Amino acid sequence: MILKIAFRNTFRQKRRTILTALAMVVGFALLSLTIGLSDGAYGGIIEMFTRNRTGHIQVHREGYLDKPSLYKTIDNPSAVGAAIQNTARVEAWTQRVYGAGLGSVGEKSTAVQIVGVDVAREIRATRFDNRVIEGSVLAETASHEAVIGKGLAKILSAEIGDEIVIVSQGADGSIANDVYQIVGIAESGDDVTDRVVCYLHIEDAQELFVLEGRAHEIVVIVSNINWVDKVTGAIETRLNDPTLDVAPWQVVAKSFYRAMKTDQQGDAISRWVIMLIVAIGVLNTVLMSVLERTREYGVLKAVGTKPVQIFWLVVCEVVIIALASICVGALLGVLINYLFSIYGITYPEEITYGGMKLKTLYAEVNVRCLVIPAITVMISAVIVSLFPAVKAARIMPAKAMRTH
Amino acid sequence: MEQVQKTDVIVTAGVTKVYEADGVPVNALNGIDLTIRSGEFTALVGPSGSGKTTFLNIISGLDSPTAGSVWLAGKVLSEMSGNELSDFRRDNIGFVFQAYNLIPVLTVEENVEYIMLLAGVPKAERHDRVIGMLGAVGLEGVAERTPTQLSGGQQQRVAIARAMVSEPQIILADEPTANLDSKTGADLLEMMRRLNAETGMTFIFSTHDPMVMEGATRLITLRDGRIDTDERR
């Protein structure tokens, strides 16, 4: 009966109920959009970051990530890669060799980071070809070709067709040096990388550093980024090699991941601010409603309704409005997020996040867009109803019934 | 204070109530000692401000006295918690208010069955008793209406049905005929007298209505918060 009274009470002052519900619906939709845009942005950044750089999972020789070294190599990368490829949900893999050296074009020299890539695999795994903005991609067989970063080309005043001389040290202690023809200019979206990177065919890099058949890194792409943790575990089990470290992108790019998480926490604060504003509005209308029905609560108490039942009557009334608002808000939230996931928001200028450049922000429609606003709206509604509910429950019947 | 007898349903001893009105203390009741016996049909009369409503509120536990004690059906009201008082009122007292005080969002049937629902009476029994009680107060055929669809007299009948349906020991009525025309008032009074005679329920009214005063078996006059006269007929 208490529920019945609460339900019918919501229809008594229709305009006030609609206004209260509207505040909750708008709050829900705003929260949903904030989460959708935030998840969309971070999803886009993570996708770009992992696809262009780290991959979803990496395999290294034990301790390489903490202290990279030319000598910490995976000795049989092809066999390891083949085992990884046979793991469920693995889409592609590729291998890389890393080394530092001095790059010279004509009279100009600068420090370079040499990245030896397995061209065919790198294209499949990280869309390497998309990064080449000028010239061509490296040949699929070793041909002493180089693709250099856009910033590096500027520093060295290098153009397509120029020769770049690399001087470094081989793994056997010898002086490593060779000449490569620049066939392409690459842009990764990360300016720091683009100022130093020089891509070579992996066999050319292995020859330069005297690392025949060895690699520093195996990069794995999974078919869905949400499965990274499971696939990481599966690869570890399959490889069963204590000398190899298998790490998801969150571990590989620790500082990037932490910065992103901190940023997301900042978003959570803004969500609570939205709900606080909505809650204050709702509190006002609920208090008005309790004040208006003081006499009725007095009568209910007089005829034997317990204080706790009066308390639940007020809470139920707000919860009923909140439930209806959540349903409408969910429809609205999904619709808005869906529209923004198609059309997005285009920034007047490109923005950079963690070295990644973004021009358009797309929303994402996911469960979080519904569940978090629903929980937030419901918790806010219940909290907001507590004070008026206690006030109603403590009403003295005789005094309340003197109220007009 | 003399010994409380089994037949005494209400006993008050030195009941005093002081209100603050604009910071000034007002003595609404000044040490009332009174015993009401089971089955009495009592009218509380007196001029406005004499303390009739305050006294009814205090003997029903709707308000608390500033000093003094109230025994109701053998219980000391001041010793009960809020929940105990609610249960006690639900099980022992039926209220009829001057302004009817029905729950506007409930139908007539729901208003009448509300107290039985709180008491956990089974649905079928509730329904039968509601229909029977609505028949007894002459309200057949209006069970599905809401209070706003009824006349003042009909609303007061619903209030009486609500007060009596759970068969409480005591019915407290605050000016029950004040908002009714004389014919409706007379009908209601007749109905309450009949129920009093048939069930032995104790009725206490506050009233200005000479017709109600005439029908009472005991007439208590209050003046300035004190019992001025107490006449049994």
C-alpha cells in the first residue's frame, strides 16, 4: 500500500514530477554523453597508440623493458612468433630490432633510433604503410633502404633519394656502419619519435648490429583490445619460457597509461559535479512536496503508520521518479552517443594527447554509458530523499494535522 | 490517584499541556484528572480554546503532555516508543476528524482497508469487512471512488468506516458533525450510537453541536483547560 500511495503521489503534481524527472533525465544524458565522449576519446587514443607504436602485447627478453639493451634479444623470434600466431584471438604479430646510432645526410648529423621492421608483418600488424606520408614503404626484402621520421628529415635536410649513413656499435663490439637510401618519410603522430626514428628492413638492421636472426621485440595485435589480459595470459602459458617477458600495452607504456587513468579520474569529478547540481534541484522539489503533504503524513501516522513506513513512502516516491527518468535518460543517452559516434566533434585545431594527434572526437556507445549514469542518478536520488524522508517520518501527528 | 479498574479504558492524572505561542506560554490543559469507562458515549464540550482537541490528541498519543500521565487500555502512553505508539493506535483507536482527513490518492475501499492492511489482515477478510462496513455507513456503490468524488457527508462516513472497520476499543472524534448539514449530522450520530450499542465501543467526541451533546451518555465541559462539569446521564 505504501508503494501504491508513493506511485499515485507522483501523479498528483504532474508539473512538479515532470520538472524533477527532467532534471534527472538531463543529468543522466549529460553523464552518459560525458562518459561516451571520454571513452570514445580514450578508446581512439589507445587504438592509435597501440596500433602505431606498442601493439596490444609485447614479448621481450626478461628485463628488457626495465633496462633496454642491444644484447637482450629473443633468439628465435620466428618460432616464438609462430607459437603466438597459434594462440586464440591473436590477429597478427611482428618482430622488431632496436638500436641507437648517429645518422648523417651530407654534412648534417644527428642521433637516430634505428627500428628494424619485418615489413610485411609490420604492415599487417601496425599499418606501417599508413605512416609513410611521402615516398614509398620499405621493400619487403632487405634492400638497404630507409624510411625516416618527418622531424628527422627536417633536422638532416634529407629528401627522398638521399643517402643516410648510420654509424653505431654491433653486438660483437665492432663498429657498425652502413649506407641506406631514403625511400620514404614517416609520420607516427608522435613528434618526439618522428625527430629520431629511422626504419630499416629487419634483416638490414640485424646485419648492421650483428644480430643475425635475433630480435628485441615481438609485437602482438589481438582482434579485440578488451581481450588483451586474457590473451597475454594465454601467450605466457603457450610460450612457457621464463627468459621471456609477456606484457600488455598498459605495462609497456606505463607512464602513458597512468597519465590517462589520472585524466579519467578528473572526468569522474566533473560527473559528480553535474550530479550535485541536479541533486540540489531535486532536493528542493522533494522538500516542497514533503512540506505540502505534512498534514497527510500526520494523518497516516495518526491512524497507525509507523515512522519507518512514512520514511519509505518518501524515498519510494523519489525512487519511482528516478527509475522512470533512468529509462528515458538511457534512451536519450544512447541516441546522443550514437549520433556523436557517427558524426563526432571536430576540433578547430588538432589536439595532442600523449604524443597522439586528434582532430575529431567520437563518442562510444557502451555499457558504461548506461550503468554509471543509472547508478549515479539512483544514488543521488536516494541520498537527496533521505533528509525529507527523515523529516516526514519525525512529524508529530497533532502538529502536522494543524497544518493547512 | 485511585486504582485503575479493568473497565477504565482511559485514565488521565494531572495532564497539563503548555504551548508556546509567539514566545508566550499558553496553558491549554491544567491538570486534568479523568476516567473514561468502556462503552461510554462521551461528549467533550466547551468554548473554543477550552482544550477539547488538545485533550483528545493527548489521550490518543498524537501529542505528548507537558506534565501528567495517560493510561490507555492499560498502557502508559509516555512509556511507548514512536513505533509502539503507532501500533497501539492502529490496534486500539479509531479516529474521526473534523476535516475527514482521508488519503486523497486512495479510493474509498483502500482508505477503509488501510489500517487493516497495516495490521496484516488477509486480503479476503479485508475486502469482506470493508464491504460490510461501507454498507453499515450507507455507502454502498462508492468503493471505487476517490474522496474528492464524494460529498462532505459521504467523506465523513468513510472516515467513520475507516475508524471502526478494525473494531478498535475506542473511537475518538473531533467535531465530527461540524462540517455537515443537520440532517447528515443527525444520521451520522444515529449511526454511531447504534454501533456503540451493538459493539460496546467507547466513543469520545469533542463537539459544539447540541444534537451530539443531547445524545451523549456523559457530558464533560472543559473551560480554560480544566474540567468544569462532568455529568453522567
